Amino acid sequence: MRHSLPWLKAKVSHLAILNYEVDAELLSPYVPYGLEIDLWEGQSFVSIVGFTFRQPRIFDIPVPCCQAFEQANLRFYVRRHTEAGLRRGVVFVCEVVPKRIVAFVARHILREKYVYLPMNHHITCNEKPGQRQTRIEYQWYHHGRWHGIQVQADHDPGLPEPGSQDAFFIERDWGYTLRPDGSCLEYRFEHPRWQIRPASAAAFTCDQGDIFGPDFGACLFKEPGSAFISEGSEIELFPPHVLLGKT
């Protein structure tokens, strides 16, 4: 049920998502008060997500300086019990954008963990009879070199099976950001169900000095447990609500 009008509308496209099993103890310091880690068959996960953000409109007014840019984030999966029911969402550990103004507003006004870095992306499509090969790559420049993710998919898109691991990762309606003062921003987003294409190959290229830090960097050096791409869609974000931290 909607309780307000969306404050932001945009097109999210060409998503590339890599998923990694991690120890829940690694995530504990990042879990906002009142939330708990959401598990898939007893295991906790983090994901690196890259996508393009296009045609943002704040209260239906276009944002001229930010009509198209890349974004990457590191996130993990949580749930929150409310009187209205269970809310399944994601906590953003770090978000990377190539727009200084976006990073500035997020850090200094919303108190979100955004980082400004130069970014680029490449999308390669190779159509053959009976095969539709797509490769998506997102990169960011840090410590004198390019880091990034690459995902290749060879199959046609389809909706994830209800209750599947892929549905666990991609069908989330809530976002959470832990703020320095211990409070947390909670916001709802809406979009149609996204079709996905499981990866035939995926990789994350980084070093221990990358933006996600040595603790996360260590667990991200291994092969991802799964990966997929999605075309995405128009999305709507509703005004955030501040959840107070533990006092």
C-alpha cells in the first residue's frame, strides 16, 4: 500500500549482480538496530551490483545535470518485522557514483555512504542463431588503477522462480542505509518484477585497497556463488523514513 507519492523516479538498466557467501559475523557491525540479517538456507550473502541510472526526476522534475550515469554498490540482505508485516530489504555498505553532486548530497544531507570516483561501463551484445550473448562491465578508478565487475550471459531472460535463490537476491522492496549517528534511513522502492539472465561467466577485479575495505575485499576475491544480469525498468522511490538507533 502506498502512503505517499514517490519523490524520485528513474530508469535503472543493465544491472550486473555478483553474489558471495560471507560469514554473518562480518556483517553484524553493519546491521542497523531493529533489523536482522536475512538468510538463504542458513547462509548470509553480499552482492556487488552495477547499473546505469537514467532520466531521474524529483517530484517529476528532471534533474538536468544527472540524466545518465553509472552506479555500483556493495549490499547485503536484511529483514524487519513491523506491525504491517515482514519487510525484506537490502543494506547498502557503500555506493559509488561518478557525479560529485550526487555523492555530496548523499553524504552531507542524507548521510549516506556514497563515494565519488570516475566510472565507465561497456555493454557488448552478440546475437547468433539460438544464442543471445551479452557482456556487461562496470569499472571505477581508484588508487591509480581500474577496478570493476564483468558478467556475461548467454541465455534468454526469464522471471526467477518464486522462492528461488535468484528471487531472494533481486525481489526486494526496501532499502536501508546505516548512518554515522547510529540511525538508519528506510525507504521503499517499486518496480515491475525484473527478468534475469543467469551468468555464464563473472568476475570482480580489485585489490585489498579498493573502496570496500580489506575485510570485504578478502571475501570478494573468491569466485562468486552466482551472478546474473537484468535489463531493469523504471523505478519509483518513496520518501525515506528515519529509524532511530539503539540508545
